[in-house]
Amino acid sequence: NEEGTIHGQTQSTFVTPPVFEDNIEITINKYDGKAETDVVICLHERNGNLNQVHEYTFPNENNARVKKFTIHNARGKIVIVAMKNKSVGNRFMYRIKAD
């Protein structure tokens, strides 16, 4: 679990250790801020391949929002979540967890 703030036009990355289950759920809880923020989720395989499995954009709004992503066939792979704030002056405050 991790918590953070992404300020205007910067990014943050969340990386899991290798996954022991077949499926994993990533939950991103945007609890404050109103920046439009892109999320890209990839699986890093043992052979070095990187495969994008999900993409989502949190809209520019003041409302809190929780988004869950289920990733299948994750056993033995590393999950990478990249988030980029697309706003100049707004922030994106979040909590992220992998279950």
C-alpha cells in the first residue's frame, strides 16, 4: 500500500514484487485534488517483456473516485502502475494497493 500526491505535470510509479497468485487486484483511491490523471498498468515478465494490460484516465473533477483493476495471468510477474498528472496547476492525491 502506498499514498502520495502527484503535482502538476509530474508522474509517479508503483511497482509490486513478483506476484504469487494467478490474479491480482489494483485499487486506486483518488481522495483529493482535481487533476486529470492518466493511469497505465503493465506486467513485466521474467523474459523482460513488458505488456500493457489496462489504461484509464481519472477525469478533471473534485469528486473522490475509486477505480479497481483486475489483472489476470499475473503469477511470477511484476505489476507496474504509472500515473501521470496532465494538469498544470492541479494535484492528484491517491492511495494505491495491490491485493
